[in-house]
Amino acid sequence: MAEAPPQAIVRSLVPARIDRLPWSRFHTRMIIALGVAWVLDGLEIQIASIIGPVLQHANTLHLTSQDVGFSATIYLIGEVVGALVFGRLSDRFGRRKLFVATLGLYLVANGLTAFSFNYGIFLFFRFVAGMGIGGEYAAIHSAIDELIPAKYRGRVDLAVSGTYWFGAILGSLSEYLLLNKSVFADDIGWRVGFFIGPVLGLAIWTLRRTLPESPRWQLSHGHADEAEATIAQIEREVASSGKELAPVDEDRYLEIKPQESVSFLQVAKTLFKEYPTRSLLGATLMISQSFLYNAIFFTYGLVLKHFYGVSDHSVATYFFAFAAGNFLGPLFLGRLFDTIGRKQMIAGTYIVSGALLAFSGYLFNIGALTAVTQTVLWTVIFFIASAAASSGYLTVSEIFPMELRSQAIALFFAIAQVFGALGPTVFGSLIGDQDNPNPGRLFIAYLISAGIMILAGVIAAIFGVKAEGASLEDIAAPISSIRSAAGSVSEKLESGTGSSTVPSVT
């Protein structure tokens, strides 16, 4: 779809028509097609971690430990670059074009990784595959938020983010096949591993191509007729599934003056001048959860091995309980973010998970835990922390104007990845050597992570946005909106004094 030139004022009920839709097969199909991005990322990182030792063998790529670690870093750098590049393209050229392209890029790059014959080629394709997944995050969250009715947006976003851990579980299960020498030789098993994601993604890619463009994006970019046609198509599909469509409140129309694109200067001005407290909120939530997860996830095996004497082979068994807690947390707690409220649940999950981490660290320091009880505590903590982390992505995807939504997600994702990369380094240095583990130093690391999470919870309690049940246009008026009343609505929601059901135009 070509970029439209600036147009005259457009008056539309498209956002209101989306938000009043009941849940239907269309929404389920969309979540299956789009939510696979998180599954693939969890699968990718877990596959990479279990084949790392195999890549050190002389009959594979013969890598050093440093080479294996750097390949993981390259993948994460690719995610950051992909998020920033494709996030901007998603805001400019549309959600659908990008979520089809980014998945296609991942499928091709990951498949070609299996044919790497030297380290340089391997790094190149890991970087490109990371770009595809990073671009997925920006385009996917934008599309989901813009197509899901306001009533369900919180629980759906959290559930989709939590599926990362389902992918991680799939990756761990594949270890028993990929590393089984009676099934695959060393130089074959790791290559097969890189086809698991593409096979899963290819099936979803064909489904994803049937999804429509975001009508909200079409409307803001001057494609009003296409937006009307798209929402009409969605309404017909919903109605054909036996669902009754509620009447649309005519007072909830939106008036905008479409524009071609948003400049980098305008993005910076919007995020840091017009919405400074929201930017502080988004950055804090994303950085804290990234630091916590990277710190614990990349070092839990070392803790089990060095302090509890768990063998390398048995570490995977403990991982399943840890991953299950992370997967189930957003599924069970997600609904509360739409009913009890965003501020209460976001602040609560961050503070409670931080407090529990500090308590478990204390028990660890005094030697009151075993490998089993340590894992049980981690499972409980991350049942809550996973919902908190997922709510960070939810927050940055809904509290900024639509024209720069993907870019906002990409920016805060990139910032979080940079700070999150410090977690494993800090924890790894404090764990100490296997011959001389120091629980006191690691306790300090746990307290640091707990303090960061609690601080984020406090900031959420102060600056959080009452976004539950609210239209995206209520939460942040589009830049192209010509109705100044919408801006006052956003300010009320940000301070927590406004109703989440206030009309978008008054």
C-alpha cells in the first residue's frame, strides 16, 4: 500500500468499532498467528544454549567458549538492531507488511544457519535471525494492541509475552533428540536444531498472511476508505461466528488529519518532552525486568552446580519447573490487569516479586535451602515476575501515540537489552569459582535485583497509567488528532484521576 499524501480532516468511528467487538474466532486466529514470535524467541535462545557445547567439538565448528558466548551476544545485538529498524518501518509502512516480512526474514536466516560451514557465516546468520525476531517484537505488539478490543488487551498481551517460556520448554525438550548420538551425529544434530523454528514459523507464516492491516494504522496514514473496508471485513467475520455486535456510540468518533510519517525529532519530542513520566515509567519497567531475567536465567545453572552440587545433565530437569512458573504466571494473572487495574497489578507484581527475591536470597545466604527448595522459590517468584515483565511490554505498547507505537516499543526494548546484558556479568562475577563459591556475595546480587524491581514497582504506583478497558486513543491521543480534548483525557489517565471509560473525544 503506497504512502498517502496529507489529507483533509477525517472523522471516523473505526477505533470505537474495534473496541466494542466481542471475542471471536478472528481474534483467536490473530493471536495464534502473531503470538508465535515469542515462542520462536524462547525456542531460539534455548536451542542455542544447548547446542553451544556441541559447537566446540572438532567435527563441528570447533568454537571456543568465548566464540559460543559471542554468538549469543551477536543474536541479541541483531534483536536490538532489528527492533529499531523494523519498528520505524512498521510505523511508516504498516503492521501487516512488517509482521509478514520479519517472520520471513527469520525463517530464511535461521534455516541458512544450519548450513554454516565456518564461524563467520554462523555469526552472520545469527545476527540476521536476531534482526527478524527483534522486528517481530515491535510490529507484533503494535498489531495486537490495535486489533484487540480494549476489554481484553491486557490479558492477551501478557499471555502472548508469556509464551516465550513455552518456546523455551520446547527447546529444552529437543535436547533429548538433538544431543542423542544414537539419533544424530554431532555435526548433524545441531544443524537440525536450527530447522525446528523455521518449520513451526512456516506454518504460522501462511496463516499470518491472511490477517488484515491494522485499521487504526490505515486511518492515521490517510487510508480512510481502506480502514472502513478492513473493519467491515472483521465485523462480518465476527458476526459469521455467531457473535452479536453491540451498537457503536456515535459520540466516540475520532477526528484526525493524516500525515505521512513521524520524524526522529518528533519521536524524541513526543517521548521525552510531551510524555516524560511515561517514558520514565516505560524505561524503568523494561530495564528492571530485563536485568532480573538475564541475571537469573543465564546463571541459575551455575548456582545449582556450584552451591548445590547439581550435575550438568540434571540442571535441565530443574529448568522445566522454573520455565513452567514463568509460562503460567501471565496466563493466570493476566485477567487481573484488565479487572483490578494496570497500576495496582503492575506495581504489585514488581514489588512482590522483588520482595520474594530478597527473602529467598536471605534463606540462600544462611544455608536454609536445597536445590529443590531453591527451585520452588524461583518458580513462585517468577510466576509473579513473569507477569510483571510481560506488563512492561504491555505498558510501552499502549501509552504512546499510535503513529510512533512500534518505534516506542523498539526503543525501550533496545534500552532494556543493553542494561539487561549487565545482569549475567554482575551475577557471574559474584557467584565465584566452583571451588570457592561465596553465598554472601551472591546474596548482594539478589538484593540489587530485588531493589531494582521494587523501585520499578514504586515508580509504577506513582506514574502508572489507568489503561484498563480504555481505548488506545483515550490513553494517548494520536499525533494527527485535531481534538485537544483527547490530550486532557491522556493527562487524567496518566495521573490516575481520570476514568478509563471516558470518551476519546469530548
